[in-house]
Amino acid sequence: MISDKNFVDAAEGKTYFILNYGCQMNESDAEHYAGQLEEMGYAKADDFHNADIIVVNTCCVRESAEKRILGKIGELKRVKENHPGQVICVAGCMAQKDGEKLIKKHPQIDLLIGTAHVNSFKKILTDFLADKGGRIYDDMIIADSEFEGNRVRQSGFSAWIPIMYGCNNFCTYCIVPYVRGRERSRSIENIVEEVEQAVANGYKEFTLLGQNVNSYGKDFGEKGMFAKLLRRVNDVPGVERIRYMTSHPRDMGEDVIQAVAECEHICENFHVPFQAGSSRILKMMNRGYTREQYLELVKMIRRYVPDAAVTTDIIVGFPGETEEDFEETLSLVKEVGFDAAYTFIYSKRSGTPAAKMEGQVPLDVKKARLNRLMAVQNENSLKRNEEMVGKTYEVLAEGPSANNPNVWSGRTRTNKLVLWPTEGRTFTAGQKVNVKICNAQTWLVKGQAE
Ligand code: 5AD
Ligand code: SF4
């Protein structure tokens, strides 16, 4: 085994680049890959072309993501031809799903790292460079879910904190349980330690991540653990904002909503994907709740936290979805009046039960439904944002906007994007600013700093 010291010497002057795709969990994993690479002595390259090590962190939740990533992996073949010795690692959900098939088709890949091996990346790479390692790590044997080491975080004030990995739900359209394995939770102590360390490094906002955060701790055989974790993180001195995602409507308990209502630092934003408005489709999706139960949940959220923003994920064109089913999705969207929604066209994922279901909906029908859905939701978003006009909100400043250094942007506790002119004042990322809203648009609001 090469010691860290030798490795740092071996990596001197060498660089890495991570091409990241997909969800927040992947962003968090990428921060851990970067942390391990920097521990080994690599520095971040400005551009992937010249990097000594490229990590492509992949996503396979929808076919469109997969196609884009395969295009990029293809491009890397030519890049590597111009850079002999460059190491190409393909990590994440596609590496897990396709394993050997991927490397056979794309021999420019040096290392395939499945989702169970994020924590052992440093060892895998060390062995590979010493010519000891295999090329494919796609088993699901997970030694430990606790986190040790470093992350190189993208943001200087907002930190992703994975609290659990995997999913036990097997929604019939979803590939995630097959590529991320069963639920494994980190211990509260391990999570709190990471939060405390990040606070010491100046972090203010913490987003607790998991495929189904409401199941946190169930693998320890205990109930109500997510609400306990929220309260515990709320008590960490220096924590200013807590977010979490993603919630499952079936598992979202009153205890969690109460924790949000009572804890000073937990943000009033509930992201609760409902996926489809028809109970018949929900049953076929294996979601474990009905339309009525979902609406009850939203009522409970509004009873405890009247000013909460409620956001969601929706799939259109699940197999067998009729015009009537789809209209139930539209009517639910209107009834709830979501602040925002992530809307997706159903994508057939081979190996999932829905891929084999009859009544696959033609693409043109799915596209037309998506457009109708987005039009309804855009009206909701604009209406909700218009309700903010004339009121003052606490905004966590993020930075100057991309195209105008004299305009800053940030987010409210309800996760609304806010822009305001600096008017000669200096702001810093992570600073709390009170902004009075004067203009509302579909995707953002504008205001004046007080
Ligand atoms: N097709 C379309 N959307 C999907 N999602 C998950 N699987 C699929 C699929 N096969 C969506 C769900 C989930 C979000 C992260 O991605 O809405 O909440
Ligand atoms: Fe996929 Fe359902 Fe698990 Fe979410 S809860 S990751 S949609 S299987």
C-alpha cells in the first residue's frame, strides 16, 4: 500500500476535474471525490481537457440524462488520445447499473466506481495507480455508512449533508433502489460532527440529503428518528438554516411538520413529490398513498406552518395514464397551488416494473401533457410570488448575479430566488439581508435591500 505521504509526492503538480450530473446526492458525492483527490495531493484543474484524472459522476434516473452522459464519455475518448496517461473514472448510478457493459463499449474508461464505493475512492485509485486494482467496483457490499475525511464543498456557506443512502420504496418507475441499494442511515453523532465541523469552517446553511429522509433511522429499528435528527441539528450552535430533501408523502409524519413549526432554524419549505394526481396511477406507481391522503398532508402542513412554501415533483405519461388521470394531476396542482414543481416526462427504465407495463404513452402525448402542466404551474408560481410583493424577507445572500455584478441574488427561507441592486453597498456570500419585495416573476422576485 502506498502511504499518503508517497502519494502526495506522486500527485505533485497533478490535477483532477469532476464532471457531475444528476441529483443533490451526486453533488455531495462529487464533493467527497474532490476531498479524497485533494487529500492525495491533486489540485483542481480549470478545465477537464488537461486534467490528469477525470471523474464522470453519472445519473440514470431518466434516459435523457443517460444519453447526455454517454455523449460526454464518447467525447473523452478523443480527449484522452491527446493526453496519454490521463485516468478516466466513471462513477455513480450508470457505473452501478451497467458495470462491465459500459467499459466494454467505452474502453477509454479506466475505472468504474459503483455507488457503494464513494468512501473508498482514495484506496481504489491508489491501488489502480500502483497497478494492483481491478477496474470495476460495482458490487453493493457496503462496509460502513459513516463519513470520515474531507469534502471539497462547492459553496462556501451552504453545505450538503447526506444523512442516509439508498431507497427501499421501489416506486415502479424508478431505477434508484436498484442502483443505490437499500436504505442505510448515518448515525446522529456522525452527522452532527460533520455539521459542527462545517460550522467551524463558516458554513451557515445545511441541507440534509436522502432519497427518502422520512425513513431516516428506520434501519436502526427506531421510529421518529428524522424529527429527532432535525431537532438535534437545530440545536447545533452556529447553524442558521436547515433544509432537507427528499420527503415521501407516505412517510412524512406530523412529528416532522411539528419540528419545522417549532425549530427556529428549519426552513419553511416542504418539498413533497406527489408524482400523479390520480389514485389509480399512484397505486400503479406503488407510492403508498392516495390523492386524498396527499391533500390531507398538505392541509396539515398549512395548519402548522401557514407561510410554508410547498414544492413537488410530478411525472406525466406514466403507463396507462389516460386523459382523465392526467386531468386529476392538473386539478391537484391547481388545488394545492404549489410554489414550484419539477415536472418530468415518464422515462422507461429497463429493469423497473413500469417498463413492462401495458399502455405506454406516446411521446407526443407526453410532451403535450407536460406543456399543459407547466402552463398551470407557472400561473401558480407567479401567483405565489406576487403574494410576496410589499413584504420584507430574510434572504441569505449567495453572490452577484451572473450577468450584472451590481445585482446580488439570494434565497428566502422558503427557497425563493431574490434579486436586488447593490446600490453601492457591499454584500458577502452567506450574509443575511432583509429585502423588501417589489416585483414578482414566475421564477424569481426582485426587491430592495433594507
Ligand atoms: N421517469 C421520469 N421521472 C422520473 N423520476 C424518477 N424516475 C423517473 C422516471 N423513470 C422523477 C420523480 C422523482 C424525481 C427525482 O425524478 O419525479 O421524484
Ligand atoms: Fe425512486 Fe420512489 Fe425511492 Fe424516490 S422514493 S428514489 S422515486 S423509488
